[in-house]
Amino acid sequence: MLNGLPEPIPDLDTQPFWDGCKERRFLVPHCEVCDTPRWPPGPCCPNCQSQATKWLEAEPRGSVYSWIVVTHSVHQATHNQVPYIAALVELGSGIRVIGNIVECDPADMAAGMPVDLIFEQTESGAFLPNFRPST
Ligand code: ZN
């Protein structure tokens, strides 16, 4: 369980995403007109500006596009977690999302490394998406 982290604050554009996380599903908004996925969630399609949205579940795996090893904590909740890995992960639908890579030595990180999606529960019961190396 994650303790002390800031909790998600859903809004009109992100409520379906956070609802999906409660069910351990990573939902991505897609345009109903042209099918373009958009990330992060926003009010309209960046391709055709339609506001018609359908939410589709992403495959629970991806690959590391880039990463950093955080060694300096900037929030009290992470004082005991440094060093940790913050990464940009490319999901199968072509979007890139930010998450932590857990259960991984920073020295083992590599571009293109396959990772699996996991959900970690916070104190309030929210679920945050993160990743770990594929087994
Ligand atoms: Zn569109």
C-alpha cells in the first residue's frame, strides 16, 4: 500500500479513467469519430476536435520509452522510497504514459524493456497505475 501520497483528484475529463483504475483497468479515451486515442485525457480529439469519446481498455503491458532514477525526494511521502524509477511507458495503443517502475533495480533498466501494468492502492482506497518488469 502506498502511504502519504497525494490522492488523485478526478475531474470531468479523468473521472472514467479513475473509475477504471478502481476495477484495475487502464481506460484510454478514444475519439468516436476518427478513433484517435488521446493521452492525457482531455475534452476533445486532437485530430478532429470532436468531443465524442469512447473509453477503451489498454493492454496491461507496454515497453519502457524513457526513464529517470529519482534520488532526491521532493515530497514527504517519497522520503523513504528514493531511489525510485519514474518512466515513460509506451502502451500498445500508441500512447505514452508516466508511471513508476517497481520491483526493478535501476541498473537493470533498458529502453524497450517490456513491463506489465500493476495497480497500487493508496491509503484512501484509490488505485494508481504503475509498472514492473515483465516476467
Ligand atoms: Zn477525432
